[in-house]
Amino acid sequence: MLIIGDEGAVVASQFGLLLRQWRQRAGLSQEALAQRAAVGIRTVRGLETGERTDPRMGTVRSLADALELTGAERAELFASAGRDEPVAAEPARSIRCTRPWRR
């Protein structure tokens, strides 16, 4: 969502505000975050400023991973992008018998 301020200036979306807040908390520049997330710097800049308003789910996931967001923070970032992060199925665990086999 792109918001126009009183002076006609573009104000970042909630997604962009959260992204910038967490990037700054991590002590990263836009360029460093872009490198960590394997996305273009123009993507990070555009998302933060609100020029880009519809990030792909993979982009949001990469940014969340690069910022090492907690579960609640990830959920908030995905929600602000208008998406729900799909829950990955956990790999099947093998059952290991700890008692010796008896006949």
C-alpha cells in the first residue's frame, strides 16, 4: 500500500516501515540486506520506500531469513505484505528403538 503524505510525498507502506526498522536494528545497510537475502538493492529500496508494493512470497521469506526474524516478527512481516507464510511440513522422523531386540 502506497500512502501519499500531506505534502504529496510518498510514505512507505507498513511492510516497508517494518522492513526498514528491522534492517536498521540488525545494523545492515540496504545493500548488505540485499546481499544477504540474495535480492537486488533496488528491490530492498523500493519495498522500504513504498515504490514496490507487492513483494513475492519468496522475497519476503528471503528478507525474513536474512534479518533472522523471530516467529512473531516473521508473521507480522508476511501479514503486512498481505500474505501468510506457508508452514513447511517437518521431515518425517525415524523411530529409533532404544531397547535391544529380544526373541
